[in-house]
Amino acid sequence: MTSLLAVAIIAAAAALAAAIGDAIVVKETIASTARQPEYGGQFRTTMFIGIALIEALPIIAIVIAFILLGR
């Protein structure tokens, strides 16, 4: 039971960290586009790459948590 709680806490913490990271990236992309609208397309492409990398971390954390749960 304790290990299930640990997996849930790890998954929740990873999801929260990813959500905060995504919010910061989007906020800065919007601010950059407002300052330099002509580079909006480049900013958007870079934003999607950054969000993809940020979202990979909670997925990896959840996989590791389930691997540890199986031991």
C-alpha cells in the first residue's frame, strides 16, 4: 500500500512540475511574440519543441515509478 502511495506522489509531482514548466514556456513565448511579431513562427516552433521535452520528463518519471513498484 505504501508503494502505491509513493507511485501516486511521484506521478503527481512530475505532472505538477511539467504543468508549471509548460506555463512558463508559453508565457515567455507570448511575451516574445508580442515584442517581435515577425518571429512568431520561429518562437512557436521552439515552444513546441520545449514543451515536448518538458512533457517527456513526467512520462519517464512515471515509468521509473512503475518499474520500482514491480520490484
